[in-house]
Amino acid sequence: MAIALAGLALFLVVPPFLPEWITFLLTLAWAKALAVLGIVLLLRGGLLTFGHALYYAVGAYTAGFAVKFLGVHDGLVVLVLAVVTGAAASALLGLLLARYRGMHFGLLNLAFSMVLYAILLKFYAVTGGTDGLRLPTPLLAGVKPAAAHLRLTIYYVTVVLTALLLYVAYRFTASPLGYTLRAVRDNEVRVEYMGASVRQAIYCSYIVAGVLASVGGVLAGFSVGHIVPEVSFWTQSGEFVFVALLGGTGSVLAPVAGSIVFEFVRNYAFKYSPYTWQMTLGLVLLIIIFFLPGGLWSLTGMVRRWIR
Amino acid sequence: MDPVGAVLETVGLTKFFGMVRAAEDLSLRFQEGELVGIVGPNGSGKTTLLNMITGYVKPDRGRIRFQGKDITGLLPRAVADLGIARSFQMPQLYLSLSVLENLVLALAIRAGRARGFWTPLVRVDRLDDARRILVQFGLEEHASHDAGQLPEGARKLLDVALSFARRPRILLMDEPTSGVSARDKSKVMDTLVPVLKGTGVTTIFVEHDMEVVERYAERVLAFDEGKVVASGSPDAVLADPAVRRALLGRP
């Protein structure tokens, strides 16, 4: 906990001294880490979803629609709305999905996310189709952030909110429900015989994961200022799974570490080899799988053992 | 039908798996606090009886009553909540959790906290309770080990301990000593039996090892092809020629 707070302090103190593009990358990384965190929580229950961008898109388009149709310009109000829509969407689909495991769970999620993608693409009048929707600079509790500090303001809102949700996720993992979810991965039969409902545990966790991704979608949307249907495309879900494996599932902080490393690796890979950057990412993942099967987070365990 | 005296009762319980008869017209009564052993060859319906009582398998016909209440057709979860717990032939543990966490989770679920997502699972009072149970089952040295790393005897004990942590009125044990070396079998039973007798829980255990049944059971039911072929004191049942033929293939 002390180390986590020290790390957070570092992310709060240093950015004003960094170039703006780095602040932007960090904002994106923190925002996307929430969607990855959702995947990591489900992975602890042995569930791998290939469609989690669905909820990321629900969040992003909640912001888009709130601005376009409801005239809501306050970012904090939008965030509350996104919690509601994310919870509603995952509560609805969860009714069906909590019955499935393994490949079926993964691919049904993928299917739903692609259905949303198609809707976002085709209902041009509402969604703006491939053009997407513009997200103007949000107000914060009624105050318009100064243009000179816009990037930094969005960065701080993102980091603080994400940090708060990381704490919520941490409480979740240490709670009876969090442990029941791990128990579900280990042995569903035993969980039922002990008097707990496997389906309820999965359902509740699925909603938590959906809300996290939805908030992540809002934060990423505002930091980019523009949203497109690709936020729900399967490659976006694949990216989240990639980052989840990169970071590891050992801690709720792992998605942040994975997400930051991913954004910078991709950025540099694209800069130095614009035609083969995917190959660079693939190699990175191969190296991680071969040498750090527990993800980057397992490095912390090595350091801890080494210090002792 | 008089429910008084029998804590658990089956009436005409019948179950076929295709052509295989796992239970036919089983009417059994179990008294409060007794320790009953069930013997019988493979496929004679011993485990199916446990599966039917706990709601894992639905009987084709017949009723199951627990404390006079009909529990036929309830889900395993509901049966567990009423106070019937079971352990398994192959220990069913949460292998990636520590022994202590396995037990603490069982205690939290019993307390109805399985859906709590904010207060931590591991609390001082639950830890104390869990440690007490570990001591009773002789598992305290393994408290911090992952359940996946335990030796077989300890796994069997933890499997029973998890069910015991629910403080059931009835405990069903499916071959508590199977997979344990001959030397350790009596160690497992010597640990289990005093704990179970101390709480007055009604215990029904399926067992293949005749010596174990003879030494520990107060009453024995011998199964063959879904029927009880003999019941009574261990000595009498195990001396019965029909039982010996069914179990050992010789009179």
C-alpha cells in the first residue's frame, strides 16, 4: 500500500515537468487501464473475455450522446451517467453471459461487442457513423478548465479517478466476493456445495468489470476529444487482453503498469517502424510469455525476493 | 410417517442411469448423532445416494426428508444452507488459495457474506475460528500453504474441514480415506472421528476399506446394485455371507 501511494505521488508530481505528448500518452494509459482492470478481475475468476471493448465503447458513447443530445457538458455528470449505462449494459448481458465459461464466454462477449460496433457504424444519424462524435472540452463541476492547462487537468482527473477505482477494485479482490470469484476458477462444484452461488459471483463481478471499462471509455474519450466506432471493434478488445497479459493478474496495479508500458512501446514502435509496429508488439508479447508468464507485475515479486 | 427420531430419512428413493440401477426403493433412516458407514462394490450406488441427498442428482422417484422437511429436488446450495454438508472422494479444494483462506472463505459463506464486496474477507474473528478448526483437524502446520501443495492425507482432512466449517447437522463423507496410504488411514480417521463425535453431527461415510469401517462405524449399511443387502452392527454386516460375496467376491 505504501509503495502504491508513493507511486501515485510520483504520477501526481512529475507530469507538469514532462512534454505534453507524454502527459497525453499517460492519460490514455491510465484511462485504458480501467478496461484492462475489468478483464483482470474476470481473469481471476478464470473468465477471459474477448469483447470487453463493448463497455469501453458504452462509456465513450455515453459521453458522446450526453454532449450531443442531452447538452450535458460537465465531465463529472457524464462520468456518473457512464457508471449507470455501464452497469445497465453489463447487468443485462450478464444475465446471459454468466451462464457461460471458457471459449463460449469469450466469444459471446466478442459477438456482442461486434453487434455494438455495427450499430455504431450504421446508425449514422445518431452515432455519426465512421466520422464518430466530437467530445468538446468538458466542464468540471461547472468550471471550464483553463485552455493552457487543459491536458494536465484532464490528466489529473483521469489519474485521481482511476486511482480511486483501483482502490475499489483492491477492496473487491480482498472481499468475500473477490475470493469467491477465485474459488469459482478453482472449483465451481465446491463453491455451490458450500452454499454460495457461482452464477451470482460471476454476474456481480461482470457488472463491476463493465462499470470499470465504461468509466475508462469516458476518460479516454475526453482525453482524445473524439470517439469513433473502432472503440468497440474486436482489435480494441484484443488490445485490452494483450495489456492484461503484459501487466499480469497479480495485483490491481498491474493493469496500470501494463497499460503505460504498452502505450509507450506502441508509440515508439510506430515511430521507428511504422510498417512493422505490430510485429514489435507481437515480439514483446512473446518475450513476456516466455520469460515472464506472470506478466510485468511478477518482476515486483522478483525484486522483493532479491531485496530479502 | 413419523419424523421424530430420524434426522434424515429417504423414502422409496429410486435412480437409474440408463440401464444401470443406482438406487431402487431405498428407504433409510438415520438417527441424530450416529456415525454410519456405507460399504458396497463399485457402482452399487453409494455415491449416488450422497449425490441425491445433497441435491446434485435428482432421484427418479422417492422423497428425502431432513428434520421432517422434504428436501427432494433442492439445489446443492439450498441443501447446504439447511445444514447438510459433504466431502468428496477426490478432495474439492480451492487449490490456488491457502489452507487458511480456504477455511476463512467457507466461514464467510456460511455467515451469508458471499456477496460482500467491500469489507475484507480476512478478519480477526474469522481467522480465529479458522485456526481453531485447523487445530482440530491437525492442519495448523499447513495454514499458510497453498491447498494445491498439500500431501494427500492433509487434502482429505481439509476437504472434510471445509464442510465441517459450515457446522452442518449432517455430514456426508465420500471415502474419507481413499487415496491415503494404508499407514495414514487410521491417522485420518483418528483425527476426524473424535471431532465429529464431539459436535454431535450425524455422519454418514462411504468407505471401501473394511478395517476402517469395522473400527469406526457404529452402524453399517451394505449396498449392492442400488439396494441395501444388509444393515446393522459392523461385525454382523461384515460377517454376512451375502455382503462378503458382493464385496470380496467370496463368501
